[in-house]
Amino acid sequence: MTSTLADMGIYAGFDMVPRLSKGLLYIHKWESFIKMIKEIYQNDDLVEVKPNYIVFKAGEHPMLPFEGHKFLQFNSKVSGSHANGVEVYTRTIAEGAKLQFGSRIRYWDETLDQFGVYNWQEVNDSFKSYEQPDKPDKPDKPDKPESPTSIAQLVFGTDPISELDLQLFDVQPVPGTGRGLVARFNIATGKRILSEKPLFTIPGIQSMELYESTVTTKLKALSKPEQREFLFLHNNFPGKHPFSGIFKTNALPCGPGSAISGVYPTLCLINHSCLANAHFSWNSDTNCENIHAIRAIKAGEEITICYMKGHSLDSRRAYFRESFSFSCDCGLCSLPPPDIQISDARRLQIRLLHDAVDDQCRMINKPADCLADCQRILQLLKEEYQDTAGTSIAILYYDAFLINITQSDQARASVFAERAYGSRAICDGADSPESRRIKGLMEDPTNHMNFGISKKWETAKGQVPMGLDTVEFEKWLWEGR
Ligand SMILES: [Zn+2]
């Protein structure tokens, strides 16, 4: 039987290509997807949860089974009087499925001359299988030699393992913020969670009208699936300028202080926290925005990034209201007023000390004072951020490197560069241009242009003392002379 659904009307839908195996990972992924769909439609009278599947009572009543390996296609006739909004269900569910299964989900719409890949018989057989859950697999016969089962086979089934399969997170509904990314496994510090190219980027623009027309032009140039990914993003600025509203809500700068910003289908779903467990950074070599865990993240924990660091509660609130039209209720912003005061004062002190350290004249003439300030900043960062200070630690160690190399102290400079590199690689990845630059300075600190400005603390790189315990080594390292 090779007839297609096109023979019987105009259909739209999406396919799972290739179909899912029975591996544990796919069982888990499909369960997360079904959970998300149930939550989205929990108050929708047209959506009914049956014992083994969900049915959408619109169009031809398309279904989603609870066993993912049975699923081939979600489809419905979109023409005729019974459509009842089935097209909207189909699009929304396809977008949700795409977040979990990426390019395995293929959306098609016969009005656009796009067709499903499975034939009528295959699809109908799969629908019939939804009614009954599978019987448990029979155990192997004792006389049959056991085939070795790797952990990978158990987790992934027999499908080839791709990057997509190793996804460390699920997209899930998050109270108060719509959707968010939740860790599927325990994620180690420094692990790259996600790397994504922008759907499109735009430079900073003054007027809202120009902003809207620029975003609209960029949007029109995208493929249909990409346009849907963009339109599926949250908009905190509904009204006259819908597309620039979505862009403004979600855009991230392409590098610190960059006037160019981009939007990303998955990365833009990551919510903000002032004490975030992950860091976003633009890699100008790969033109990708990367997300790294800056501390260990437990399975089930939401993955968060920080849009604005180091400011007081009032400044943060004003910035979030103006730039994103949202209010933050993270652990820090929800502290009682006396604790907020302590946090605000500490953040102010960190900023003032940073300004003092960045003073070039002082770095040359009062290096011991600058180094003492660095040590104080380190202590304050640990008090304020615990283990989530991220790039602030990398910057701090880099400042300590600068102080020492300006005084020609290669030994201490190389140790500080090593620490700056370690912290930077956690936040941005070892492959980022900045990580590689600092690694070069760690290997040869004399490559920095400040080397030799003063010879007051001159040492050779090999003069790092051996055999000291931690306390003695730290004393030597931070020694101001
Ligand atoms: Zn906050």
C-alpha cells in the first residue's frame, strides 16, 4: 500500500525520523515530552488523557502514545469544518517535540507541498499499537549465548549515538517563567551544556519602528521551521511591535559589551538567576553561544544564567524591568531586607576595589596595595556568590597576574595566569579565544606588553617555590613587597 494521506484531503503533521528505539534515554525523553504536553493542556477540554495515549479532539482526533517507540506521525486533516484548531495543536506539539528530539522531528504541511515520510499503512499500524501497552520483552533462552550489552546500548538502545542524544537537559514548564532548561543528569563544573548558533543577529538599533522592521526582515529570511522556533519564544513586550518584542525579551549580546545581539531557539529558554549555576559566552571563532556549568548542577535542578552581575537589588530591578520587562525572584532577590543590605554593600565594595585595582598608575606604583585589594575581592566574591562567582574569579586572577607581570615577577604571574585560565576555561570552555590567550600567558608571561614596565619584583618563571604546604604557598603568592 503506497497511497499517501494526500489522497484523502489536505493534511499537516510531523514525523519522528528515525523512530525512537526502546533505549532508556529515549523512554526518559519521551516521558518528559508527554509530561510537558499534559501540563500545557491540563485545562483544555478538547484534550483527553486516556490510559495509554493523549487524544486531541479536533480534526481527525490525532494522538500521542505514552510509549515513544510506537510514535511515527502526528497528523490531521487541516481542511474542512471539523478542523477545530487542530493546526494550532499540531504546530505547538511539533515545536515541543522539536525541543526534545531536535532534527528528528520533521514538520510537514501539504498546503505547502510538504509530505510525511511514512506511508498510510505504517502510520495506521502504529496508531493501532497505541491502544495496548507492549508486553514485557521475553528473556533470552538460557542456551543462547548472551550478547554483550554495553551501558550505551542500555541507555540509548541500538540507535547510533549522536550529539543530540547526549543532551544534558530537558525543556520543561517552570513555574512563573513559562519554560526552562532542567538538568537531566548531574552536570560537572565546567561541562559544556549547550552550544548554539543564533537564528539571526542584529546590531543595536535606536527607534522601535526601525527595530521592528529590521527584525521582520531577518525573520522573513529564515526557513519556516526557524520562523516557528522564533515565534515560539516568549514575548514580554506584546503590542505594537510583536517581533522586536520577542527579540528584545530573548536576545543575548554576541560577546561582553557587543552592540550585536542574537536570538537562539533553545538557549533563549534558559532563565535568569542572580546566583546562576551556568554561564553564557560567545565564541567568535565558532560563532556559537556556549553555556557552561560554573558549579556542579544536580539532576532535576533548573539551569540558569545571569544577565546582570554585581549590582544592587534596586539597580537590578530597574534594569530587568526596562530591558526584559520581568522581575527577578531568585534566592538572592528574595532575601529579607537586612540580608539584601549586606549583599548590596558587599557588591558595592567589590566594585570600588575593582576600580582601584584597574588604576594603571596605582598598579605600577603601589603594586602591594593592589594585590592586597585583589585578595580582599576574592574573599568578598566567595562570601557573596559562594561557588557561582564564575567569570568574576577569572577576572580577579587575571588582575593579580597583571600586577605581578607589570613588576616583572614571572613566577607569581605564571601562577595567577594558571588560575585565571582554569576559571576562564570553566566559564567559556578551553577552546574560547580568551582561554587560549590566557593559556599562552601562563606558558610565557613575558608575552604580555606590561612585562618589564617595572623591575621591582623581578623573578624568573622557574622561581615558583616547591614543597610548601597550601597555607605557605598562598602566603608566598599574595606577598606584597
Ligand atoms: Zn535575582
